[in-house]
Amino acid sequence: MKRMVKTLATFAVMFFAVSTVAHAQGRGGGRGGPNYVNILKDSLHVSDAVAAKADSIAKVYQEKNAELRNSGGDMQAMMPKMQELRTQQQNDLKALLTPEQKAQFEKILANMPQGRRGGGGL
């Protein structure tokens, strides 16, 4: 009995650790996709003003995606619309960037994994 409790406790701790790291990387729950605002701040070092505008854009698209997911439709049928929203969001964010930052952002996006993988985003 003690061994079983120890094993369960070990698995619980491992699950908590993995889920915490996944959430910190912007992959919690498999929703939301990549955190573009963090990419702009951390990789492109945008100004606070640009980061604030990017955060506002991200919130708008989070709401649009939430409405779409909560509409109760078939997820496969929603995927093209979600991709369209993601593309629109990326274009709105690119409009905030300098040409150099825009080129870097596009390069980062091109190197990101595509599709759903092991608890990843959209």
C-alpha cells in the first residue's frame, strides 16, 4: 500500500512539474497557440508602447477564438476559420513592427512547429 501511495505521489509531482513548464511556455491546455506578444518582447525587443498595442491585439483575437470554440461546432470545420484568424493576427502584429523586426518575426514564425503536437498550441 505504501509503495502504491509513493508511486501515485511521484506521478502527481511529475505531472505538476510538466504542466507548469508547459503553461510557462504558452502551451497550457492546448489552446491559444503561440504567445506572439512574448515573441515580440523577448525576441524582437519591441518598445513598451508596441508591446501594449500587441497585447491589445492578442486579447481581441483570444476573444474571437474563444467565441469560435464555444460555438459548439465541429472542431475540424472550425480549423480553417481559426487559421484565418491566426493569419489576421500575425498581419496585425507585423503592422506594428519596423521592416527589420518584421523580417525577424517572419523568420521566427517560419521556424515554429506547425499543427498540434503533444499538448502544444493550435
